[in-house]
Amino acid sequence: MDRRDPFRLNALTSGHRACSGCGQAMAARMVGDLIGPDAIFVNATGCLQVFTTHNAQSAWQVPWLHSVFANAAAVASGVEAARRGLPGSERVVVQAGDGGTFDIGLQCLSGMIERGHDALFVCYDNEAYMNTGVQRSGSTPHAARTTTSPPGRLSEGKRHLKKDMLAIVAAHHMPYAATASVAFFPDLKAKVEKAMRLRGPRFLHVFSPCPLGWDHDAAASVQVARLAVETGLFPLVELEYGAVTGVMRLAQRRPVEDYLRLQGRFKHLFKDAHGAAELRHLQALADANIRRYGLLDATTAWDTGEAGRAQRGGRGGYAPAHGAAS
Amino acid sequence: MRRQLEGSRAVAEAVRLCRPRVIAAYPITPQTHIVEHLSQMVADGELAAECINTESEFAAASVALGAVAAGARAYTASAAQGLLLMTEVLFNIAGLRLPVVMTCANRAVGAPINIFNDHQDSLSLRDAGWIQLYVESNQEAVDSMIQAYRIAEACELPVMVCMDGFFLTHTFEPVELPEQAQVDAWLPPLRFSRALDPVAPATLGGGSEPDNYLEYRRAQHQALDHAADEIVSTAAAFQSTFGRTHGALIDGYRLDDAERVLITLGSVMGAVRDTVDALRERGERVGALKLRCVRPFPAAGLVHALRGARRVAVLEKAISAGAGGIIAAELRAAMHAAGIALPVDGFVGGLGGRDLTPASIEAVFAASAAAGPAPIGCQFVDVDAADEAARPGE
């Protein structure tokens, strides 16, 4: 096999041990295949590391390094520094879950960005510590049930808000920071390609449902991910040097309940008046996103409807030669 | 070339001669001067390296890890709190068998916070899987740094060169610096066999399970055991090229016919040598032994070197709180395993920068003169009299 033939390369190949419907496995395969063979991947501890490198087996067909949980961005800094000035065109990619990005890995990520390392940091966000059994993280959305933010007589799930990770990294005035979703592949593809055309620190935040932790049907992962975008809870946006340069407009606005009802982690919100109050709170958070990024009225390259059609093989983000620009 | 240099500058010059391509560090007293000197060398174009000023020691160790995994020779340095903040990564570097080399500018560990010298920081990391060399002088620091890269790269194991904070790092001594061409010939560029490479993609750092983890750890232990031979042969090769040696695993002083031997590590060995000379002049049959290599622990070498001794004192600047001296316990175990009933008196002193004077060392020799078994645990050297009255020891 010629590994340099992009139509032959699976950066992340079959046989790994992800759960069925795993959003992170989908996302990592999309990102890895798009970046191609000329890259060195550094992985934080987490589901992706565990399910791809079990016991002397590996699902990676690209050079891949895992050290510990918190230090992926710093390890990647070292890899990138070591490659500077040498022949070879390989790029450096960091992969981490939300724990390895929002929480324990945040300091190393900030350092990597501040020092201007030429590396793409990809966060596969499934909104909790799934590898250890669904504990809440700084990314867990408000009111979600996890094993450490359980609803109870005195609790409506997670008390705190999801950390605004994109704003935090964008505040470093880095070349590129964007959100993407496994439900909008052409958009994700365009963002990975754009990120790889740029130099310096770049950040891609990929929304990756976890059927096990979110308690939804394994076949519904893409639907759940699409609804997170269509409700405004997870806006698809791009920032360059801190300024918003791209927004995916919502073709139609969906109420947050459409998204929440599919997931057992929000089931307690539909029981009583306390839950109803939290539902209004979550709707207000979505409304704030819609206002902040102009998700209903922005002039954008595509909207969620077009991107959805494109995903089914129509117009959209494939190579321009295939007519995407028309 | 012989120059009068501060210890940190001397170490920086030695690191420069080894041509690391990546230097990563976070400042902590008393390590700072080393990294400042290296930064200036890079700024002046005297050293072609990437200086990565990280946001923590944890990241500094991680950058060094990544750099070596990508095939570059790398360097880092730290001390005390910084070294402990690196701990998770240091274990990981050793488990990945990456030849990272670092300097530990030995410093006490808080609380109470104290910037001065002892060996609590690096000795607390004796189980991390790193080769640990403790140096007596700035010349030994220079020479050990150059040896460290050769040992690390031959064994695919990380090496920590431990030098006493302030006593060495901030002290000016005459130091002989080798020529660049000599070092280049002696230390070829790193060729790391497992370097990450898109042409031959490999997975580094994957998971293991109960059915093979034990074997990985055993292999690591055996590699450290075998590294003893490499440390010895490297010291010999260094001597034949550069004309200097400081011992390899251990360095005995006036051990012939010595009945009582004091074992220590680091810069205090200089004062110990002077004290041995003074006691010898008074007719006492005493000797000393510098433990240069703590990991791998040179048990066989110690047993052999101490075969004529009647009693041994270990003077160390660290303590396993609740147990006693660390090296004393390891020496007792080595002697016991060899079937030798040699009394080993454990002394803990010099903590947090307290001077160990010739008088203190003489007192240790005097306290380790009795016949009969040595007490288990440790005795403290130069404890404040008021504190002793308030909290009497054994």
C-alpha cells in the first residue's frame, strides 16, 4: 500500500475498540484521514488513546505518541521544536478530549499557543470524563447528569456552566480557532484543510457525542450532534486572531428540547418545575449564542440546511474541482 | 581550556558542547543560572538549539520528552518543587525509554519552603527509572554531563545529573572545559532508533494490560541494572580521551586498611576527604566512599569496597520521613543480602542548606565508632541544642 496515496490512507484504521456510535472515533477518523500521512500525532490520555492502542496493538497508521493526560500540548511543542529546520514536511497534530483540553490540559495548551508552536490542537469534546466512567468536566453543559453531577433531591445535575473554551483559546490571538461537528462533515473538512494551510498554533473544537455517557441511541450520534448545532447550543464558528470570521447560519431554529429529549443525561429536566426552570435556562444559553454569533442572520458560506444536504452528497465542502464553490 | 567559572556556567558550557537541539526549562532557584546561560548562548548564536521557555516544569519535562521522541537531543534542568512537579512526566520518560538528560540543582523540598541545598528532591525520585549521578565538584558536573548523554543514548534510559544547589551551582571553581571537536568525536549526534517518523509510522506510548505490564517493568529494571556496565565503561572511555575521572559508580578514598568508612554523596565529599586526612594523621584507620551513582544502585560494588570495613556510617542529606536515611537502608539491605553483618550507622544532616563542617563530619565519625550493632533508623547531625532539649532524639 502506498501510504502517501490519500485515498488509501486510514490514519485511524478499523479494529479499534470504541463503543458503537462513538462520536470521537468518527471525528478522529475524519480529522486523521483529512490531515493525511505527513503528520505526527500526539495524544492525551483518554478514550481515544485507550480504544486505539490496546495492549501492544495500534489502530494508527500515522506516527503517534502518548505520554500522560495533561501534557499533550507540551509534548507536541517538543516534537515541533525538534522538527524545526530539518528536511521533511510533516506537521504536528495534538488530540485530546475535553478533559485534556478544558481542564487538566489547559495550562499546557495555553503555553503551546503562547509560544507560537506550529501545531494543530484538536479537542474531541464529549462533555465529560467518559474514559473513567462519565464524570463531569469543565465542558459538561449546565444541568447535565453525570456520575459526579447527579440529579437528586437537592440537585438538577451539573450546577455550573460549560466553559467557553473557544473564547479562551481565541483570547491568545492565535491564527485560527474553530468549532466543528461530526454532523457537518463538509464544514469540518473545510476547517481542517484551512487549519492545515495555516502556520502557527491552531485549535479545532469538534463536537463528538458519546452514546454511553449521554445515554442516547448509538445510531443517533449524528442526529444528536446536528441538533446541538441547530438549537444554537454548539455554534459552528471560526475565529482568526480573536475575531469571528466565519459562522454557519441556522437554516431553521430548533428549540433546545428537541436536542435534550434524545438524551438520558437530561431526562430529569422533564419531570417537574425545577427541571422546567433549567430547560428555560438552557434555552436562554442557546439564545445567547444565537445573538452573540448572529446564527440566524449572518451572511455565511452555507447554512445548516445546505451543509446537511452537502453531507448527503450534494453541494458543499468537497474539493473545489467537484463543484463545491458554485 | 581551564577557566574560572560559576558552577551553573560550567554546566551550561558542558551542555553546549553536547549540542542539544531542544532545551526546555522553567526557572527555579538554584537552577536558573544554568538556563540563563544557555539562553544567552542561543541568543548569541553560539548554540544552535531551540530554547523553549515553558509555563511549568511539568511542561518542560514534556517538551524534552517530545523532542527526544522526535529524534532530537534534548536538555532540561530543575530542582525541588519543580522536580516534583515533573514527577509524572519523569516516570513516563523512563517508561518510554527516552534518553533525556537533565540537571537537578539539588534543593530542599517544602514545607517549610527553603531554597537551599539537600538531596530530598532527587532522592525522592529514585524509583522513577532514571539513572542518577551525584557530583562532588563543578569539574565533575561538567564531565558527568558529557558522560550522561553518552550513557543515556547507549542505554535508551534518561539520566539525571544531580549537583548541589548553591554549594556547586553558585560557586566559582577552576574548571577544565573540553574542546568542541573532542566532544564531537566522543559524542556523535543522536540516532534514536524509535524516533517518530511519517515514513515508518510507529505507535509510542500505547496501553498495556496485566498480562504484559510486569514484563515491561522488568525489562526497565534490567536495563537499569545493565546500565551500570555502561556507566563504568563510559567513565573509562572519558578518562582515556579527556584524562580525568571522578569514579564511575562509587569512588573510594583511603579505603585500604580502613576500619571505619563514611559514605556520602555530592559536594560534602570534599570536606569528608579533608576530615579523613586529618583523622588519619591522628592514627585513626578511617576512609570514605562517594556514592556517585544512586541508580542503578551499586550494591555489589559497595559490598566489595567495604569488605575490609568494621563499621560504616552513611551521611545523607535526605530522609524518608518515618523510616530514616534512604541510602543507609539500601546499604543495609545490600550487606544483608551478601550475608555480611556490617553495622551501618545512618546519619541525616545538612538539610535545607545547613553546613556540614569538618567538625560535623568528625562528630559523625566519632558517633560511628562503637562496637556492637548499629541502631535502626537515623541520627541527626548538628541538631539545634534547644530543639534537642525540647524534643530529645534517641
